[in-house]
Amino acid sequence: MRRNAVSAIARASLPVLRRLDPELAHGVGLSALRWLRPFWPAQNFPAALAVRCMGLEFAHPIGLAAGFDKNGDYLDALGALGFSHIELGTVTPRPQTGNPKPRMFRISEAGALINRMGFNNKGVDHLVAQVSRSRFAGIRGVSIGKNFDTPLENAQDDYVICLRKVYAFADYVAVNVSSPNTVRLRELQGRDGLERIIGALFEERGVLQERHGRKVPLLVKVAPDLDPEQIRALAQDLRALAVDGVIATNTSIGRRGVADSPSAAEKGGLSGAPLHPLSLSVISQLRAELGANFPLIGVGGIVSADHARATLSAGANLLQIYTGFAYRGSALLEEIVNALLP
């Protein structure tokens, strides 16, 4: 079956999926994608699109953000679409069900989602088992977090457990301290929280690097809801702690661009097109504060090729998509790749 035919089948299913509950549609769509995987032809990308970042070779700049495949169950199916990198998770040491349903809400007229998933996942052991069987040849990132019932003062223990278990299978690890859907998690973005977590992770990484013979980059994922002074302080902390990169940004607790929607009153993080100006501002300031050589992955509201170009122009080395992909499917990935061709 030709690639364009498979793509047409996948795209034709999108209007049907949008009639379902968002979380149900997500699961049905991923299951269908896995069924289509054997028919999806392999593809090659021009060398001119390749990006070297954090010592890793990316076929092109566009990846899939964490949260889409929390457990690694669909890594090969998603990889067949052509993403240069896929970030799995966020995963926690123990399985957890997350927040009560419903917990995901569409705001279709704004190209947005609100979610309060709460790190629902099958636990790090399940993810490792799935990734160890995967044939995905791209870059594999894993986002790690803490269980909801782990006290903040012990959070570093959960992050270390996850790092230890995913290290052999991850090309980079993202430290998620910015989700708005785990109580008080964002407090860990402060200097004391970051020092405690990053210090423990670096100590553990030293042991793992010796054991596995390779150094896996550690990145920190940050929130968009920071004022300029907070961003400046955070950038200083990231440099002082010598983290390997930053991912900007997570979802927003604000309701910019969707305040008139009935779903705006729902608790959770806002993603999609309305987030893009806020994410772009954070990325621009982080690049100015961190300098030209600090690795930065831009994510947040990239729903078109124009958004992708703007995010790269703001200073991102790499891009990730989520909500735009949920609405538009592989067409968005193809549009961005084509727009970046020299």
C-alpha cells in the first residue's frame, strides 16, 4: 500500500474520532495507527534537514511531545509516521490511574485542548519492557516524574528510580517538574527543588554512565506561566546546575484565547494554538538568557508550518508537536517537513 493511500485512510478517520470523547478518541486513534503500521512505507529525509543536538543526530527537527504515548505502547506505530524523535511518558516509578475522568476537553474552534490527566501511566517497568522491544530507529526521549503521593521533599527518589530504569533505553531523559496536573509539582522548578532533583540525578547518572559506557543527556521541561524575572532566574539555575538542555514549554494554567469557551472553566493545562504566543515568548527569553549553544526544544501550540518556523526563529534547536497532531494527524508533520526543505 502506498504511503499517500495509508495517509489518506488515517486522515479520513479524523472527523470520526472528533465525535468521540477526547480521551477515548486518543486511544482509538493510536490503536488504529498500530493496525496501519505494517502498511506504512519507510521514508528517508534529505540530509539538509538533519540536526545535531546534545551529541545526538536527528533526521529533522520535528518530534512528538511527551504525553501522547505515555507507556511506549505505540512507539513503532508513531515512529513510522516520520518523527525524528518521540518523547515517551511522563512515566512514574509506580503505575497510577491519574485524575478522575473526564479529564480532557476539546476547544475545537480555537484548536486547543485542556487536560488534567495527572501522570496516568502503567509505571516505568512497563515502559521499559515496551521500549526494549521497539524497532524505532529515531531518537527516543523519556519524560520522568514523581508519583502523586510521593512528598515533594522525597521527589528526587522517584526521579532517580525512573532514570536508573530507563537509562539503557533512552537517548535523552526529560525531567518533568512543570505539569500543572500533579499537586505542587511546579514548586520543584524553584532553585531548591531543582538543585535537589538534578543533583541526585547527576550523581546517579555518573554511576550509570560508567556502567553503560555512554552519557545520556538530562533536560528540564519548564512551564509557560513564568514572568520575565522568573525566566531569568530559571535560566541562571539551569546554567549553574549544568543541565544538558531545556524543553519549553509545558501546558498553561492560563486561558488566553479560550476564555469565552464553556470548557475554559475546567481545571487543567491548556495546549494548542492559543499557547503558541506564550511559549514563543518563553523560548525567546530563554535563548537570550542561555546563549546560542544551549540545547532548547520548543513545544507549545505548533499547529502549522508558520508556527514551526517562528519557534525555530525564536531560538529552538528542535520542535515537538502534540495538540496540532491530535487535530491534524500526520498532515501537520508532513507540512512542517516540506516547509523546512531548502
